[in-house]
Amino acid sequence: MRNTQRKTSGRYRFLFVNPTTKEEIVIACSTLDGTIYPAGTEKVAGADLTVLDMYVLENFEDQESLRLFVNSLGYAITCDYVPKFAYQHNGATNYLDLVYKNSQLYDLAILFHQYKQRFSNHVFQKGLSRKEFRKIISKEISQESLWKQFYVDLISKIHEASFCSYIMQDMMLGERAVGFIIDYLDNEQRVTLQQKEAFASAKYYLMDTFTAYKPVRGMIVSINNYLALCQARTVTGCSWNRANYFGYVNPFQLISEEQLGYLESHSSFERMSVKEKEDMILSFLHLTEVPWHQRTIYPLSDIQIEAMESDVAFSKLTYLEKIRFANDLLGKSGGEIPYQKKKI
């Protein structure tokens, strides 16, 4: 008798990747529940994103606790490797950041996983297409109170101008989803017949997009990242714009995989040191067009700027190093830099 049980594997792999070298260390894990297997275990097929998310969300507080656990199983993961979920799209490898201890995402991951499990065998046996399967799941998910609350939160959030500006710059959601959001907002007044039709279309595609798990996940991550930046703004008094925080984050996180691939296609970039690559990325994004002293957490006086720039050692620092050096001094002194111009 022919076996009609649908396989439970998916397209996502769990791994640690070095952002600079792109070297990957694949972590073997169960396709059923995401459980991490000891090092040396034969690599298994990819898993569903919901499965991997549920496992990480339930078991780990942060990246460091995950790294310690993985190393206890015999892996050798150093701090310059970052945990990611990887998948193939159009022949290229794409990465997703991991999420830790988020109850909303955890509950939604369970919900999506349960519906996929419930209908997958039926769809497989009936020979339905992936698109038809997707429609079945979408219809069921949209009736759930948990999803309805997520969608209410989504609509509320996209009406915040600063959040919309953030997701258009960050582009974690992708151009397609952001485009539907823009169309929704642009035609929401529904004054003309054209606006009414455009709004109805945008509303339909917005709901259809966010009844898929990956976009839901992307929106939750975007909201959390935005709130974190707002909190940082409150602490430092700086603008929320992510670009203004590159003094505190890895510049490699500010560009897309496609942009990094473009830079890496040039042999001169490959020969650079990590610090030189960081400056090149900032230059590539036109961020270095703003003087370094306008990126500090507190404003500097002309005398302080002149004193620092007259120092030979300081002048040899890269753009990003100058910002970090100044911010270290500002942070320790509460906004005052005990830095005097050397007498000649």
C-alpha cells in the first residue's frame, strides 16, 4: 500500500554564521520539535520555521544562553559566529535572526504549526497545490482570536508615522509587504471610487500576506526592534533612526545580503581588515557624509572637536573608531570630555 503520509521536513536550517567570512557551522536538529542534536550527528533535512522558532522561544533567554548550550553538546562556536535560520531563495542563501522569549510569537508559532499539521496530510493526499494549501491555512488562521489581536496591533502600529518610516528603511518585511501597507494607508480615506477600489485591494492583500507565518514573524520582530530603538533614544537623547546607532552595532547588520554580496564581489574589499570593511560599509551607505562628531551620544563643542582631531593617534582612527572612542569618553564622564588640545 502506498504511503500517503506527508514528510515533516521544511526549508529552514539552523546554523551559526560568521558575518565577515560567511563560514557556516550547521547545527543538527529534529525536524519534529527542533531539539538540537549533539555535534557529529548526521545532518538532517531542514525544518519548518515554526518548529525552530518554538524550540528557541521556549528554551533560551538570549543568544549567549543558546551558544553555551550548543557548545555543551560538542560544537565549537566562538563569539564571532551568530545564530541564524537559513533558507534558499532564487539560488541564494538568506538568513533570519533568532527571536528569544517572545510570548506573542511563541503562541502564533504554535497556532500556525497546528494548522499546518492538521491540513498537510489532507492536502498531500488530494494533490492540492502549495497555493491552494496556503489559502486553506489563511482562511482558518484569520478566524482565530489570537491572529485577530495581532492584526489589530498591526493596523494600529502602521498608523504611527515614525514606525512606518522605520520599516521602509529597515525592509525586514520585504518590499511587497511594505508596498501593501503604503497602499492601505494612502487610500484609507476612500474619497473617490478609485481610492475605494485601491483600499479594498490593499486590505485584501495585507490580510492575505499576514496570514502567513514568516511575514507575521517579520512584523513582530520589526515592532520589537523599533521599540528597542525608541528605548535607546530615550536613554541617549538621539534620533531613533537605526543609522544613528551604527556606533553601537555591527555595521554588517545595517546592509542587506545583496548589498554585502555586491561589496564582496570586489577583490579589494576582501583584502581589507574588518575595521576597514566597516568603514567601507558606512561609506557605501553614505553614512560617513555626516561628520563623525555629529554621531556622538552628546554634542561636542568646537574646542573639544579641535582638540581631539589635533591628536595624531586619534586622527589615525577609522570613522567608526572615532565615534566609539568619543562615546566611550562621553559615557564615562556624563557628557564631558576631559580632552585638551596639546600645546605645540
